[in-house]
Amino acid sequence: MKKIAIIGGGIIGMTLANYLDPTKYQVTVFDEPTGQATKASAGIISPWLSKRRNQQWYRLAKDGAAFFPKLIQDFHLDHTIYQRSGTLLLRPEKQLDELLALAEERKKEAPEIGQITLLSGKQTQQELPLLKPFSALKISGGGRLDGKAYLLWMRKKAEEKGVGFISQRVQLANAQTVIAGETQKTFDQLILTVGPHLKELLTPLGYQVDLRPQKGQLLVFQTTFKNSGNFPVAMLDGEADLIPFLDGKILLGATHENDAAWDLAETQEAFDQLTQGARRFLADPEKLLAAPAHYRVGTRAYTSDFAPFFGQLNDQLLVASGLGSSGLTTGPYIGYLLAHYLNTGAENWQDYQKELSNYIR
């Protein structure tokens, strides 16, 4: 039985650990969760109307969204973790017409988009009472994922499979040896899924990695909307999105802070930026913004072309990083693809990305 170490217990690492064949591999996850993007995140699974020009990224995000029914079935994810809620897109009228045409076109290859409906202002407000009566496009197939809840659940499932966990920041002595505190452990295979920390992890081995950290802050409001679990998510025109969860929990976010590096401090600037961006869409701003609130703060990994990468770096090392703000959509599927490769030897990810040498040299 081969010994595998997964360095990084975020959304890729935890999904990967659960899909690895326990009859082939003895798996240890090294998890140092401070600043982890997934643990701080909750987001919208609705990639189909993105206007990013990178078609490889779109295929990955599209197939990542289509992967969720399998993920839900395989690990019994309940509505507190993932829910197909529907997505509202609030845009000016002309943009809504363009998005409607784009949605109808992309539905041909992505039927999981579901029903596509142009809503009047009154209909939008009926769907999500927090909002003013703005026209919107509704995509019924959109969903929401609580990253923190997902990680807790998947760790429980992994422990039931016999996966070991060590909560410690590590270094690499070489492509097979992990330094954890005063001890060194050798493995047959290392899989590095540590987000922006991949750069510092690979530097001692002589690699240069195209990655930068980006700080993200979310606001979590505890409101009196007891039926919030029935609300759709809303992608507002601007940086802020509204993500309702159960029992009155409404999330607003997230920021994209390129100059904050590894700083995890909660800031008034983020609160002001997010709430001011959302205020013009809210029917009664104080009903949300004056509710008790707390922050979720994490650090994302970005590449120069904003695209993720994953695969075999050498005989002993597999890597995955650069998810950016689409990690909740693409991360589980990348974890599954890496596990499928290790379980079967079948590599089926060329259509989703550039060569690894574009990001690691």
C-alpha cells in the first residue's frame, strides 16, 4: 500500500482525500488552516454566464458545477452545506437581454443551468424580499455552498475512511520528505494543495511558481428573515453578492484585496466597501446592514492569467493551485480528477488548463 501525503486541507485536498482508493493508499493530510480560503468562504455555484474569455477555465467551471450532483450523492451533502437555490443576476436592462441570449446558448451544452427567466422588478422582490424591485435574470440551476461546513463534513468522512490528519505547517526536504516540526516523514507521493503557500513550499526545491495571495473578506449578518433558506442567491452589479443561508444568515461579499498579502485582519474598509456596494439594491438597507455581523477572512491564490493549474509536476509530486474566487466551483472537481488519476492512471484534464510549465518552472 502506497503512502500519500496531501499538504493542504482545503477544498481540493479534502475532496481528493475522500475519493482516493483506501485499498491502494494510506493517506495523511497535513492541514494548517489559518487563512484558508475555503474555510472563510461561502459562495455561489453558478458559472455559466461568466464573460471570461478563457474557454479552458469556462469548461472547468462548467464541468465543476455539473459535478455537484455526484458529489452530493457520494457524500450525502445536506442543505446546510449545499443547496440548489437558484441565482438572480441584477444588471441594467440591456445587459439582461445579452445575458439571456448567452444563457440560452450555453444551456445547449450545460442543461444543468435549468430554467432561465427574465423577472420584472416585482417578481425579483418576491423571490428575494431584501431587494428593491430591480429587473433580474433568474437561473434555476444556481446553488450555494458553505465552504466551512463542507470542510468539516468532508473531514469527518475522511476520518471514517482512515485518513490521518496532522494540523501543522510543514516544509519539504525533497520531493518525498515532509518536515513537520522536529520530525521528518517520507512518502511515496506528495500532493500539494496549499493554495498561495505552494510558492514558498516549492522554492527550496528549486521551483519558481507564478502565484500571488489575495485577501478576501465576507460579512455574515444574522437577520430576522427566518425563511432565508428559501431565498435565491443574488449576483449584484458590482463586487458584492448576497448569499442567503438558513435561519436568517445572510452573507455579503467578497472583497478582492491584492495588496494585503497574508494579512487576515478584519477591516472597516471592507465593511464599508461591501455595504455601500449593496446598499443601492436593498429595499430596506438597515434591516440587513444593522443586523449583528461578523467577518470571514481568508487568502486566495491567483496566477498571472487568473487560471488554476493542477497535475503531475514530477514522479513524486502532484500540485494544484490558483483557484482564485471560483474555488468553490472548481475545487471539488479538481480534487476528484486528481484522485481519479491516482486511482486509475487515467489523465483527463488537458482540456481544462495550460501546461504546468506556464505556472511552475
